Amino acid sequence: MRNFVVLTWIVVLQVLGNVSLSRGMRLVGRVSLASPATLMAGGIHALTNPWILLGIAFLIAYFLCYLAALSRLELSYVLPMTSSNYVLTALLASWTLGETLSATRWLGTCMICGGILLVGLSQRKKVG
């Protein structure tokens, strides 16, 4: 049960982090890669956006939970099980960011869900 909770936190934190970063970057606007100076200016502008800072905080928490999961479980189990973040990210991006998802994208997301189900039904063993 504890492993399920850690895997759930991994997914939730990564989804919230990525959506927050995307929302923040939409507010910041296009960052130019034309020169190191313009890239640095865009980076500083991005790092002063509260959505970007929130996204970074979520992703740091995600990373710590991910490390905890890897200390207990096999990578070949953790990675597919946490890939449900793709499905949740697509849903949240659609609902909160107004992104339009084509039928092809939804089909791909459903295929990911099928793979997650297969991995979830497989046997797993604890590391260490």
C-alpha cells in the first residue's frame, strides 16, 4: 500500500509541476535562443513568474518521491506505472490550459493506459 501511495504522489506531483510550468511559460512568452544574453534574460523573466516557481517546487517534490520509489521497487515497474502522468497531463492540459487534443492523441493516451494496466498486472519484487 505504501508503494502505491508513493507512486500516486509521483504522478500527481509531476503532472502538477508540468502543467504549472506550461501555464507560467505561456505568461512569460516566447524565450529566444538567439544569443546567450537573450536566453539569460528570458530565463530570469521566467524564474520570477509564480507559476514557474510553483512548477519547480512540484517537480522537486516529484523527484524526491521518485527517488524513494526507486529505493524500494524495480525501475522496470516504477517507470511504466508512473507513465499514467501522460494521461493526466493531457486531461489537465485540456481542462486548465484549453489545449485541444486530437483523436490521434487520445488514441495514443489510451494505448499508454493499456500498457500501464499490463505492467500493473505483472509480478513485481522489492529491491533490497
